[in-house]
Amino acid sequence: MASSNIAVTHSELGVVQAEVTAARRLSPHFVRLTVAGEALAGWRHLGFDQWFRLAVPTNDDTRFDNLADTFNMSGYLKYLTLPKSTRPVIRNYTVREFRPDARELDIDFVVHGEDGVAGPWAGSLPLGATVALIDQGCGYRHVESAEVVLVGDESALPAVLGILRDLPREARGHAVVEVPDLADAQPDEGPDGVELRWVARRPDAAVGAAALEALRELPPFVGAVSAFAAGESKLATGARRHLVNDRGVPKANVDFCGYWRAR
């Protein structure tokens, strides 16, 4: 991750291996994979924007049994010592949906053609592939009785929709999600009092510019604010800067995370 004030809270479960049991394209830029397995019986179900390290195979010889149970600095250094020929690629993803009884977990991937590693892999709809997950906890910390403000790009779409799904039904506020195409919008299960606005990015515009513009256009906030900003690094830090400097939101009330950096 790039700039962030989100704390990692490792689970005692360690590395969980699962199998891709379903794969489908949701929209022009999204693919959903379902992974399942008995090892998910111990998965802690936190909801909101719960995220994890996802290890995906790079070839038929990829191994997951020698990954560190906690992906902190020592875990990362151990990962680097693994032979490249058997080392998986590790990326950060958000739990889109978890079904404890079925031992199933949905993951939404942003797919931009052949860019990246995990996206194209997911775009191949790799049924039967083995993956590994390392739970990292949640980033968003809801403040009761505060106005909710959420902002993100397509990489933060699962996080924003997960937060909306799990907010108290009496919550109020605003959410902004920028996507490459409005056809990438997904149904939300947010409270009636939280308005969700989808904004489409112009082909020639920087990632996050439309979301930041929509954030600046929001009406004045009433009372305390509980905010979350994530996605491309400049979007996450720009949203935090606006909320703190221009809107007077206390820094402690803004959870932010740069998931990636634009080239």
C-alpha cells in the first residue's frame, strides 16, 4: 500500500488456502471470483472493508505452504527468500462477501486488459486454481452518530460497498465512487440516509479527479464526520487533505489508504 493511516490487525488463523469455485465477469472492468474450502471455517468475519493479502499462482509449481502466517515486515522478507519459480504473487484485496455456512468468499477484481498480474489472472476465469489468503483486518472505524463520508475509485469499490452494507441502518451521509464506466456500478445495500453517487472518469482525466470534484461539491456537513478515502494514492491523500483542511474534519476521523499509485 502507499500512503495510509490504517492499522493492520492480523488474524491468528494465518495462511488460508482455498480453491476458485466460481468465476464470472460482472461488468466491463470487473470480474468476481468465489473461493471456497474447509479452511475458511476459521475465517473471522469482520465485514465493512475487511481486507487480506491474496497470493495467486504464477505457474503450476507455485507453492503456498511456506508463506509466513503474518505478512508483516519479517513475513515479507521471508517471502522474498522463496525461489521465484515457486513464489506466488501477493496483492491486497477486500472481502466482497463472505458466506460462513458455505465456506465461500467473493473477491471482485478490477481488470484493465493485460495490465498487472492479479487482474489478468482473474480475467482468465481460473476455475479450480488454488490461492492463499492472509487476513489483515479492517481499515474503516465507524464513529457512532457521525455523518458518514466515503470516497474511492474502482479499486476501493468493494471497500465502499462493504462499509455501506454494514453501517447502522440509521446512518446518514454521502459516498462517492469513481469508475471507468458507469456500467461498472453495482447495487448497494447502504442505509437510506447515505447517498451513493457514481461518477464516470473521462478517458483523458487523472484517476481520482472526478471523485475529488464530487467530494468538493458535497453540501456542508452537520456535526461530527466519520470518513474513509481509498484508492489511487493521490485520491486518498487529496480527499483527506480536503476533509481536514477545507472542511475542518479532525485527522483522527479520516481513515485513508492509497491502494496503488498511478504511473
